[in-house]
Amino acid sequence: MTIDVREAYRRALDDFGVLVHRIGPGQWENPTPCVDWNVRALVNHVVSESLWVPELLAGRSVGEVGDIFDGDLLGDDPPKAFDAAAMAAVHAASAEHALTRVTHLSFGDVPGAEYITELFADALIHTWDLARAIGAGERLDPELVEACAAWFAGAEEGYRQAGVIAEPQPLPPDPDAQTRLLASWGRRA
């Protein structure tokens, strides 16, 4: 990766957060490119994922954390819930030993660097999903797209086998890097 993954993750969450603050009152129920998720469910997913970061980077296992981050985490002020969760996640990911700490994920143990990279990629792709859902500009940060594409080239098959991404989408003639990345994640840009 050409950029420090912690910086990439922070920037991806920042970009997602800008969009969270732009969601209009009537847009929370809008459908997203994520099957079965509306805008509120998508934001709740990113908040939940962010809340897990300090716990997992502190060495706790999924079983130890349990179900405390299940259900609606947005409450009456979704932007505030997002901001607090994102700040805690970025802080945990920036800690001195975050990249080398073993994280105990549901599918096995991985180095913190791999976990943070997965978080970065998820936040980046979901930024596009949210932009599409609320009618905002869909152009992602080109440096983040490049970093994500470089990493995902080696991770795509594992994601596909695990069933966590949709089938790749057909590409138009002469696609740009963002269109190629989104298509590999099952999105039609």
C-alpha cells in the first residue's frame, strides 16, 4: 500500500462522515447499493464496525465483546453517534502497536495491519454506497482508490469465497480506476 493504512482509514471515515452530515431528514430510508440496507442501516453498520475497533485492537475477542454492538446504535442523533464511534476507531487504529497487535476476528486471528486495511476498504466502498443513496457526488479520493485496489487484488478471492461481496460487475469500455474497483466489489458505477 502506498499510503499508511491508518491514514487511509482515517481519511475514508472522514469522507464517509461528511456524507453522514449531509443526509437529509427524508433520506434515512433511501435504498443503498447494499442489498437489504437502507441509508440508516448502512450508517449503523459503519458505526457498529467502528465501535468494534477499540475492543479488538485492545486484544479482546468477538466472544468477549459479545452482542453489545448489535441493534440500533444511532439513536436520535445519527451524525453524533457516527462522529463518536469514528473518533474512537481512529484513535485506536493510531495507537503505537495497532499494526502489530493480533486481532481476534470471527474468522480467525490476523495482524492489526490487516484488520485496519479491511476497515479502510469497507469504509471507502461504503462511502460510495452512501453517496449513491443520497444523491451526493460519487467521486472517491483517487489515492484511496489506488491503495484499496492494490490491496484488494490479493484479497478479492477470499472475500468472494466468504460471500461478503457481490459478484463482479461488467465494466464499460475504458473504465477508470474507481469504476474497476467498484465493479470488483459488485457495484455498478
